[in-house]
Amino acid sequence: MKKFRYTVFISCSFILLFHISCTLIFNFTTTADNTILQRVVRRYMLPVFSQNNKVFAPDPPGGKQQLWVRYHSIEKGWTKWFNPGKNLLDITYTNRFSIASVQNRVHEYVLGQLYSVHTLSSDYFKADTAAANDYLVKDKRCIMARRYFSDIGDKEANHPFFDKLQYKVMFICPEEFSGKPYSEIKADTTVFNFPEMKFTPSIKWAKR
């Protein structure tokens, strides 16, 4: 019995220490880091423990944000814009316990960071688009997004060698709802375009 209690104590202490360590790393390190440790911490923290302020919203949101991306290759030019979060969200609705649920939270986290930094750059530089783009290219949150979308691009089977990528945030208000046909909803769409960024391939693609 004593050995059992000792084992339970050690196990609980380890779990508590792990949780505290992840919380500190998540809150007090830069979002641009993409180390193995950072990826493990985000996978643990984002699904349950990150604060998204939804608990303070008394009403359902009247709009929605979407994060779109496109890729460029010398051979084929730009791909079409697509929203990688849509498929993740559809899978999450079907199975809340799938890995897509965690991936969707990561996608939403990147979206939120980009929305914030674009709003900040607009306040800083007003109508100076060149200065705003220069700021965005160097911002750590945008660099994080570049790595995130580069990883997504690498997973495309037999894709050409991408050299550039570009992402944008779309804010649609109001969003589609069942009480009224979508064709009758006068939705307003605001697009936050980000500058083109260099595609950063993984090691296997970099050797091509």
C-alpha cells in the first residue's frame, strides 16, 4: 500500500509539473518559435487551456473569420486561394475527439494572431502600405504563420516546388444561419491582405 501511494504521489507530481511547465512556456515564450518543444506545448495547451474569451460572450458571434492561403511556383504560378481550416472544422464537427480538433485550434490560434498584428500595423502606418508590409514581413507572428503554411504546403502530394506563399484574413459579417436563405443575407466581407512571403520547405523538399 505504501509503495502504491508513493507511485500515485510521484505520478501526480509529474503531471502537475508538466502542466505548470507547459503553461509557463506557452505564456512566456515567443509565438514565432517552431521547435519540437513548442509544438508539443501548443498541442497540449490550445485544445483546452488557452483563453479564447468565448466564455465572456453573452451572444453568439455575428460574423466569422477565415484564414486563406495560396502558393506560388515558377512552373505554374499562383494556386487558387483556399481555406485549410474549413476541412479541419468539418471533421471536428463530425468527431470532436479527432486529431483535426487539435489542428483546428492551432489554425484558429494562427488566425487570431494574424488578425491582431494586421490591426496593429494598420494603426501604426495608416495608409502607408509599403511600411505596413515591411512591418508584417518581419513580425514574429507573421513568420510563425509562414512556417505554419509552409508545413501545410509540404504535405501536398507531388506538389511543384513552391517558392512563395501569401495568406489573408477574411471577416464575414453576418455569417450564414439557418433562419434565412444565404442568398438573402446581405453580408459584408472585409479582407486583410498580407504581403507575399518566402516559402520555407522542410528538409525533404529543400533537397530537391
